[in-house]
Amino acid sequence: YIKMAKILLWNSMATRKRSPTDGFLENGLTTLKSFLEKNNHEVEIADWQKNEFYAKLCPKPLLFLNRKSTEFIFFIGKKNKTCAKIYFPVFNILQEAVSFFLKKRIKKELKKLGDYLIMSGIKILGVKVWYGEAFLFSNFLAKYVKEKDPSIITIAGGFHVTLYEKDFLRNCDFDLGIVSDGEIPMKIILDIVDKNIKNYDKDRVMAQIKNLAERGELKNLVYRNKNKIELTGRYFPDMKNKSIPKYDASTFDGKLKIHIILDAEGCPWGKCNFCTHSHFYAGYFQRQVNEIIEEVEVMVKKGIGLFKFAGSETPPQFGAKIAKEILNKKIKIKYAVGCRAIHNIGESEEFFESIVKDFELMLRAGLIAIFMGGECANDQINKNIMNKEANKNDITNTIKAFRQAQKNTRITAYISLAFIYPTPLIEGITLKNVFDEDIKFIKEVLPDSAIISPSTPFKNTNWYKEKKFGFNIPKDFIDIFM
């Protein structure tokens, strides 16, 4: 017997770490947990993205052989490409064997999680869905739970649902999808389950959820209504009184002690043709500095000293305000931020120097790295294909300002510059032109690292919606790409 509705949240995952951030502390689900518990709901999180979990997914001898095989094929490839081609089938067999065990064992663990959910009497399963393999495993869990106990409501949220919306439910077995921020819709859904918990009936609960959605009293929702999939409107982002993530042993132990802190939602520019930010958030919304500092202080008390700001960018002017409070309170942390190239920074010496001062404050407060989107060193491509606003001079002068701030403070920090290649083109410019200009530019500005990503027409971007960019998008593109 459960007095109040309880929800189990699972952080979906792939069989391998996709990036180091997979091992960071999971701030999204823990923020949701904090908010729901403040509203008298019981929340349990299953977060398996830990080294110890990944390690048990494959037999150690096979992992050892696979690692040695990978080292060998790289070694022999440098010496003799013919021998490397002959050896490749062996390398591929080992890769396939590893993949077999990884998928088999994670599905076994998912069945255990589903059985636990059913035995515990919990009636709501929530999943933060990531792309690719993580999406497939998320749906495997939802389908397994539905087959074993159809009375359980399965709800998906996160980036994947927000990007694909109706297409998400068309391609999975979840009952509901939450787009954008999930706190308010999840509270409303749990409140409904609470009212029905003594004589629980899923059909009645789902009917009440759909009724509220149709009346506009429940937003950020994707749901099935007979043979149709419906999408509600969205709540206006509320950046005041954001809940501070609530970590417990299950979400803290075994994770990299790096906290992703929400400083803003959306993007100050929000017009790049390749970007999904304008779809996720209809504007740029900064969080109150005092609330950011409060969260930092809570995390420092838990022994966390490394932070990644979650905003698409942290403008230096805003970053300086946060940094000033960090310095005033004498908080000792290290942190990284996203940073756009500052438009027209080189037009005025006074403006340039003000940005240098902002960077100096941020460095003294613990800034160790900035991540900047350069996209392309060709200004015509950046303007007509990317709609980036910033040009090559803006990128160059922003980097100069950051380097000058480092020199003034004698504090070392790092710049990572991102490029998109290959890219759609305009008449008179070839891929070789773009490649040569990118390489030349990288050599000129000397970032500490350069990240190269291929151009991709994600759903809801201008690259996807407008034919002029030249992408050949087949009818089954979304189904396959998910």
C-alpha cells in the first residue's frame, strides 16, 4: 500500500560512454526530484551512468582482448595498411562480440528494474531519454513494463522528446512525453495519481490527464488521443526559485563530482540555421545571480568543486556578475562556460577592454575553460548558411580578449573552438575553400582544441525546414535518425 504516488526515474544510457559528461552528476533528474519532493511526492532515481556499471556489462577477458586488438590495429595501420586490412575482420568480430554482451546484459538489468518497479507497486515510470542506443533501451524498458503490468504509466522526458515531440510517441511505447521543463507537468500528473491512488485505475487517470491537457491546464505534454497524437502548448519558462538538485547516494556515489549548474535557458542570439535552441526555448532567460550562488554554495558543502554552466552561452557581462559574487563570498571553485563570439567587439577599444575586465573577473573566480562556436572561418558561409551573426574578426577579437585577460591575471585557462565541416555551400565556394580557410584560421588563433562536427539537419532547425540548404531528406529520415 502506497500512501502517496511514488515515481521511479531512470536516466537512460548507451552501452558505452558517449562523452565524459555521461559520468557527470545528473542534475536534470535530481532537480526534478527536489521539486517534486517539495510538493510532497516520493521520488526514486536509478542512475547507472557510472564506471562500475559500465565495467560489469562485458566479461573482463573479452574487454582485455578488444582493447589489445584496437591498439594493434592502430599500430599495424601506421606500419602496413595491407596487413591492417587483412586483420580487420578479426578486429570486427571482437567488436561485435563486445556489443553482443553489452546489449544482452543491459537488457537483463532493465528487466530487473522493470520487475522491481512492478513488485514495489510504483505506478509511474519516468525516463530521461537520450538519443540512439539510449532511446532504444528506454523503449525496451517501457515496452517490458507495459507487457508485465499495463497499469503502470510510462512517461518520457528530456532532449529527445523535446526535439521530436509527436514523432517521439509515433516511434515508441511510452504513454506520455514531457517536452521542455518537466517540473510543473510532472507535479500535476502526480497530483492526479495521488487523488486516485486508493482505487487506482490507469484508464481513469489517463482520462483526467487528457482532460486537463485539452482544457489548457496541463502543458508541455505529448499524448495519444484515440488514433491521434496531440501536442499541447508550453509553459513560459520560470527562472525564479528553481529547485536545487538533490543528490543522494544513488546519484552521487560513483559519479564524477562535476555539477552542471543552470545559469540560463535559451540563447541570446537564437537564430542560427543549424541550431535547435529556438525550438527548445522561445527566448533567452537568465537565472537570478543570488540563486546561482546559493546552488554553488550547497554543492561546495557536498564536496563538489568543479562546475559546468549549462547555458548555451554565458555572456561575459553576465558571467562577471556571477564571478563578482563568487569572489565576494570567497567561494573556491573551478568552472567552465559556453561563450559566443562577441559581435563588433573589435569596433571600439573601450568595448574590447570592458570584455577583458569581465573575463578577468571570471578567471579570478575560477574560470578554467570556455567553449566557443566558430562554425566556419568563411564569413560568407557563416552569414548565409549558418546565420551566425558573428564573423571571423569577432571570433578573433573575443579570443584575444580572453588571452589578454589571462595575461593580466596570470591565470591559465583554455579555449575550445567548434567548427561544422563539411557544410552546405554557396555558389563560388567549394568544400576545399572552406577546409583551407578553417585550417588557416585555427593556426592563426590557436585555440587549445578544435572540435569538428559534420553538418546535420536536426528536426525543427532551418536546415531541416528549408530546401535552399540542399539537404536531401528522405521520408523516413526522422524515424531512422532518432
